[in-house]
Amino acid sequence: MSSEPETKTEQKSLPKAPGLLRSSGLVGAMTMLSRVLGLVRDMVIARYFGAGAGADAFFVAFKIPNFLRRLFAEGAFSQAFVPVLSSYREHQPVSEVKRLVDAVAGSLGLILLAVTLVAMLGAPVLTAVFAPGFLEDEVKFALASDMLRITFPYLLLISLTAFAGGILNSYDRFAVPAFTPVLLNLAMIGAAIYLTPLMAEPVMALAWGVFIAGALQLFFQLPFLMRLGLLPRPRVDYKHEGVGRILRLMAPALFGVSVSQINLLLDTVLASFLQTGSVSWLYYSDRLSELPLGVFGIAIATVILPSLSRKHAAESADQFAATLV
């Protein structure tokens, strides 16, 4: 008699593993597609702009919102939001899940909008902080500041995209969020080829490509949220219990994510003091080294987090352990 519950637990947990492996494989395949197109994107950028002052200025203007995206949106926020959403899905009716989504969309969106506006106004200050070596070159510094005003709204757009992707991942819709980064590569390739001839300063085309990509990535996911019945109607509500839990969970997650991201950022700070082209060379080498991490590590982590969160919320210790194994 005592062995029957264990047998049932094993029967329930075993079918989950192939599903997780298939989902991990799907995300890995989509990530590989994105990385391959990312390599093509970098080849196109290198072909059109090389490793000169314009490319250096763009990579700094692109890296600042990208750094904040990894730190907040796809880092601390995703790690805090997915477990809370999974808990609500497990224990609350659909109406409460929708209220949580609306409250998070409104609260997150308002903070991001304020940060974006301040950053656009203070673009020269941010450029000086993240690339202090550019202060010695007025032309490169001004170019990076101008492009930052165009690229920084990408943080707002991609953070909301990560929010939408977190919802889809929590409902096991992994393909759409995994495919979304492909749009960034396609938009930047298109901008480099087709917008460059239209610009007085050709490298500005890349900045506009980033902005366009952010909008494409966000609007691409909205129809799939609509199918789930979870398309948010933003409502600012910082007193919502779920919003409070997310904010509390973000603090330790933010600390954990910031260590590695700040290390990567210091590379750019140091490279800004070196000869022209150093920031570009660093960028191209970083992109190559990130390929295996994105295809394998991030794919598995993306798929397993929602599953572990649901099992933890359901207080199913046996299935939680079986998923890890």
C-alpha cells in the first residue's frame, strides 16, 4: 500500500520530461536561428560600417538599453514575474490572473516610460557614464548621444515584450517568445541595407533599426496573448498583492543578475579609452562567445522555470525534484 503513492507520482512526473526536452529543443532551435541571423546581422554591419567611429558610437548606444534590458526585463523581472504568475494560475481564478496581468502591465509600463523619458533627456550624461573615453572625441560622443535618444525607447518596448513572453512561457507557448528575437536581426539587416542610403549620417540607420525592431517584437506577441484571453489592459496599481510580491522578489534577483552584467559593461567602459574600433572589436567577439550560452543554457532555463514554478506553487515536491533530474 505504501508504494502506490510513489508509483503514481512517478507516473505523473515521467511524461513531463519528454515534453520539457521537446520544448527545450524547440527553444534551442529558435535560438539557433536567431543566433545565425545575428551572425549575418553582424557581418552586414561589419560590411557597411566596419570598426570605425560610427560603429563604436552605435554599439555604445545599443549596449546601454540592452544592458538594462538584461538587468531588469529579461533578468530580475522575468525571474520574479513568472513564479508569481504561475502561483496565481495554480491557485486563483482566471479573472484574478487577468487582474494581475493588467496591474503589472500598467505599473511596469509607467516606470519604464518615466525612465525612458529621463534617459532620452539625459543621453549625454549616460554616454559619459557608460563610455567615458568618448569624451575625448567630441564627434563620436555627440553621435553616440544622438543615437542613444533613438535606441533607448527599445528598453520600454523590449521590456514589455519580455513581459508578454513571460506570460506565453508560463502557458507553455514557448515558440513565439523564442522566435521574437529573430525580428531584431531582420529589422537591423533591413535598416543597414535599405535605410543607410537615406540617412545624412549612414550609421543612424542602425539606431532606427533598433527602434523599429522593438516595436515589431512587441506587436508580434500581442495576438497570441489575445488568444489566451490575457491581452493586458494596463492599470496602475502598486498596491496589488501580486505586484508587491514581484517587487520583493526582484531585489535579490537584481543583485544576482547585476554581477555578470556589470562585468560585461566594464569591458565597454575600458574599451572606450582605447583606439577607435576597440568597442566594435569587443562587440563582435562577445557575440561569438555568447552563441553556445544562448542555444543551450538559456533555452533550458526558459523552458524549465515556468514548469518548476507551477510545481512549487502546487507544493508538489516529488514532481519538482523529478523535473530537475
